Amino acid sequence: MKIALGYLFSALYVGLCLLAALGLGRLGVRREYSRKAVHILVGLEWWILAYFFGPGGHTFAVCLIFTALLFLDDRRRLIRAMSSDGENAHGTVLYGVSMTVMAAVSWIAPATFLPFGAAVVCTSLGDGLAGVVGMSVRRANPKIFRQKTLLGTLACLAVSFLSLLVFRAVSPFGLGIYECLAVAAFAALLELFTTHGFDNISLPLGVFALSTAFLFLPGTPRYLCAILLSPAVIGIVSEKKILTPAATAAAFLMDLCVTAAFADPGFLLLLLFLAGGALTDRLRTAFHSRRGKRRAARIGERIGGASEHIAPLPDRDEDESASGARGVRRVLANGALPTLLAVASLILTAAGVSVPDGLLPLLYLSAVAEAFADTCASAFGALAGRAYDPFRRAFVPKGISGGMSLPGTAAALAASLLLPALALAFGFVGWRQALAAAVCAFLGTLLDSLLGSLLQVKYRCRVCHALTEKRSHCGLPSEYERGAKRIDNSAVNLLSECASLLLALAAFLLIL
């Protein structure tokens, strides 16, 4: 009786999905959105199959029938709201094919039925909502690979991660939190790099394979995330010219050292720092681009005439390429200290030297969290109405080191708590070490403001007379104002990380 009910409810639900597509089409909803709605609804079919059938031939049969119906609709265009003439025309059919393949594998190996469900959840919700966000949000949503957008990829990552956590809570799915994050990140990258609708095969089968490896292959989780995600991250960095070639090579070496020493948790913390830094940089760039248009007119008025023979200089940091890609110096300023800790950990382990338990992870976490907090403080501080330098007791222009604002300080505090909280969830450190790292990271950002105010070099623009940290401003070389000429923002960042690390060492020796 239960089997018969399973087929009945499965058929009714499939019919409901098709009717939903037809109804959305009649209401005038664009076909791209109606197809995504069906894409999201299809994922709930797995729960019906799990309740009535479980792994076996009946689940395979339902998936096969459903795929046949989708193929028939694709060929005959029976429901226009589900059809597409674009590059993703056959995506829904390919989703049905991937579900049929996973159903067949779980029929042979029943233990893989839960990874099957995890793959369906990530594909339906993560990939489905990524498409909706990518199509709906046009402003401040740059394309990062062909037609795939930044916010669409982030939506896929976030929704996939939250969906896996819910799936883990309501089923005996045995992945840890950081493993769920790794699977979600892998899903987002597959959705990003797979085009022409083939992400409906690569994403579910990739998530299915990775989840199965995490669950049933002992030892795989230790380095698997880094092996799978590193090439994709380097591909994005190269495609979008985020780093110069030399800086990309340096970042790759850092990645190898950190992964070898601290395995997947250390790699994921570094990856989250880099991704968060890139996102906050995008926020700051978008904010300054609006101001740049207004400043361009003033530059023309003040420079023109007798100064036409002067070649304008770009308003960018010294350690940047012409395209704005970050150079080696800035990468080393943020990543050299965590990399040295990773190398020290490898050398001490190889030499058989005993190190107190939890010391090196605490120091590594404090350095990375401080760098992340400082990046967030700078980005969100640019959104403030004004900044105040408490060490000089004066208001300063936004973006000048030493200036503090309520949005920037709040962002630094939140970022100081975020990475230690994730490290605790990953099992990388205990709660005492996580709390100590958060405190040391936030204190490090305060010291960064102090050093930025008192020691960092400052210049005065010859055109607009604004205080700046750049050697060129408004198209002309800037005049030296104050500070140590050899101490720029990168040097201050490195000194602040060192201070955060020393504070963490003192906390470990005296308190922990």
C-alpha cells in the first residue's frame, strides 16, 4: 500500500510542478523565472521518494519517468514556460538525468542515499536561487565568469550552506559544519564555471561525490577541500586579474604551506578571509567610483591650460598594476605571517619538537582574523559620513589611516568575532582559544589605527589639497606631509598582525 501511495504522491507532485510552470506562464512571468521556480520545486521530490521508497528500484523508476517527461516537454515544447532557446535550454532535462544517475547509484549502494539528497538540496535551492539573484539584481553585481555574476555565486554558496545545515539537522547526514561549508563552496564553484546548462549535471554529481568521499573515505576530509577548491580560486583570480602574476604565485605558495600545516580548516579560514576581503574591496571601489566621477570635473578645471603637457598619473597604490591588480607587497603584508607560522609548524613537526597543544592554531587564527578585521574596517569606514582620529584629536578625511568611525569599528568587531567563531565550529580551536583570538584581533585593529595615525606616511595633493596616502593624486605627484616615508599601509598591516600574534602568545602563556 505504501509503495502505491508513493507512486501516487510522486505523480501528483510532478503534475503540480508542471502546472506551476504553466500557471506562471499564464500570469506573464518571464520564462527564465518560471523555469527556475520548477527547478527549485523539483528538489522537494526527493523527500517524497525518501519517505515512501528510500534507496532502491522504485526511486530509480520515478526519477527515470520524470526525466522522460522533461525530455518530452523539451523536445515538443509542451509547456512554453519551461522552455528556453538560450544556452541553458536543456538544463532541466540534465537535472533529471543527474537525479536518475544518483538514484541508480543509491540503488546499488544504499549508504549513498543521503549524499543524493544533499546534492538535490544544493542543486534545487543553491543553483536555483543563484539564477534568480543573477537575473534580478543588475546594479553592483559584476560578472565574474562569462554570464555568471558575483551576487549569484555568493547566493549559491550561502543558500547551499544553509540548506545543508538544515538537511543535516533533520536527517542523519553525518557531515561536520566545515565539511558542509566545503561542499557548499564546491557547489558554488561548479555553478560558476559550468555553462550551457551543464551545471545541472556537474553540480549535483560533484556534490554527491564530495559528500560521499567525506562520509565514507577515511582521511579524505583532511586535504580534499584544498585540492578541489584551490585550482578554481586561482582560476577566478587570474580571470578577473585580482592579483598580478607574481602575487598569484606568492598566494599559491602560501596556500600550499597553510594547507600542509593546518589542513582543510586552516585553508578554509584563509579562503574566507580572501573572499571577504575581495567582497569588501568591491564595496569600497563601488563607493569611490561614484565620488571619482564628481572629482574628474574638478581635476580638469584645476590642471588644464598650462599643465596640459604633464602626463596624468593614476590614483592607485604603488603596489598595483595598471589594471588595479594587487601586487606582491600587499599579498605578503596580509599573508606572510600566517605562512611563516605554517612553515614553523611543519618544521617543528618534522624535527619532532613538541609544541603546546593549540598554540600554533591560536597564533594563526589571531593573525588571519586581525587582517580580515582590518580589511572590513577600511571598507565599511569609507561609508561613514566622517572619520575621527582619536590619537591626533582631529577629524580626518575618510579612508585615511588613523581615522575611526562607527561603521568601521563595528565592522572590525564583527569580523574579529566571525573567523574565530567559524574556527570553533570547524573544530580548529577550542572556545577559549577562539575568544582569545577574537580579542587579540580586535586589539590589533586598534593598534593599526594608532600606527596609521602616528607613523604611516601621508601626502598632500597639489590639486585638491586633500590629505592622502598615495604618491599621486588628481593626476599629479603628491607632496610629502608627515610620517615615516618607508612605512606605508602594507607595513602598518604587517606590524599590526605581529602585535595581534604577540598578544595571542601572551594570552596563551598567561591565561590559557
